[in-house]
Amino acid sequence: MGSTVFLLVLLFLLVALARSSIKILREYERAVVFQLGRFQRVRGPGLVLLIPFIQEMVRVDLRTQVIEIPSQDVISRDNVSMKVDAVLYFNVVSPERAIIKVQNYLPATNMLAQTTLRAVLGQHELDEMLSERKKLSTDVQGIIDTQTEGWGIKVTNVEIRTVELTENMVRAIAKQAEAERDRRAKIIHAEAEFQASQTLVNAAKILGSTPAAMQLRYLQTLTEIGAEQNSTVVFPMPIDIIKPFLEIMEKAGKPPASNGVLHGVGAKEMSLGNA
């Protein structure tokens, strides 16, 4: 009976000893091995043998990890309050530094991403956040990657997901967009009027330099009017055409200049004779 208990205890110790000394690492895992508390080397993947009570290891995952940055209260440079959240992608490139240089690299990277996101977005205006989101994401990624390089962390991507505004700010932006559309419409209308006036001036110069062109334009106008069933036809006629007829009529209705002078002299003599 006593030997059986001894054998069971010995078997239990051997199993515990084997579990603590024999480790199997997957392809994406590495083991940071410490010997008597001092760093020895990085081992894996595959079978790793450890000396019991002397060596210990810490598993490190080399796969790309995703951190969801919670919604952050951000005040832009033009004093607009908003809530912004993002997603950060990173992976461990140096297992040794990721274990030795920082206590827990996952929450440390998360907190660094939150503070960097608020700091970077606070330096830009609201319009830049809405229109240049990709550029801001790249800036945040570069800053975080620079600071986590000493931890053995490589930040591969940062994506700003949502920029949430208050209802008052949404209404203000809608009014601003409407005013901007009205301004553009007025500018386009004014440019159209300006271009039309320039075209009319050029047409007037061409028609004025060639009288035959004016006549052809009159005939085209009559053709367009005649194509419709109109009871009244308005025919424009330039003054240059009827001016010779007006001069003839004025000459026909006005007495000759010599007769007028003689008539005036005779009237003067008659008045003197009566005197």
C-alpha cells in the first residue's frame, strides 16, 4: 500500500515536472525565456525544453492584433466639441522588448492611442476632420508607431471610424452648407450673365461691321416668326435704312432758304412804309 502511494506521488511529480519543462509553441508564438530571472533568449516555434525551477518563459503572440479605441471627447481647433473613435492595428516585432521594456504592452498601446488621437485631432479644424480623415489617420499612426518602436511594437494602421457631432452643430453645418450652395448658385448665375453679355457684345460688333449680316439676321427673324401662327408681326427696321427717306420728307416739307429770306425782307419793308 505504501509503495503504491509512493508510486502515485512520484508519477504526479513527473507529470507536473514534464508539464513545466516541456512547452509546444505554435507558428505565430515565441517564448521569451528567463533563467534565474535574467533574460536568456527568444525561442520557438515548436518544442521548447525548460529546466524546471531554473528557467521560465513568457508567451508572445506575433499576429496582428486589433485595438478598438473607445469614443474620445475631442475639441477641435475651431472650438467644436465632438466624439471620435478609431481602430488600431499592430503586431509585436520584438518579443524581447515587448516583455522587458513595458509592463503590459496591450493596455499601454491602447492608452497611448487614446491620448495621441485626442492630441492630433485637437490641432485641426472640423472641416479637415471630415474631409481629410485618411491623412489624419496616417498622422496618428506615425506618432504612435514612433513611440511604440522602443517597446518592439509595430503599428500597421489606424482608421478613424466615427466623428459624432451634437445636434446643434449638425444643424449649424446644414445651414452653412445651404448658404454655401446659394453663394455658388449666385456666382454661377453672375458668371453666366457676364459671359452672355460678352457674347452679345461680340455679336453686335460683328453685325455692325457687316451690314449684310444684319439683313440676314432680320430675314432669319422673319422666318422664325412666320413659322408660328401669330396674328401680329413685329418687324424691326434700323434707323440707317429709313434715314434717307426721312431726310427727303424733311426737305419736301420745308420751304427753300432763299424764299424765306426774301419773304422776311419784304415784310420788313412793308412795316417801314406804314410807319
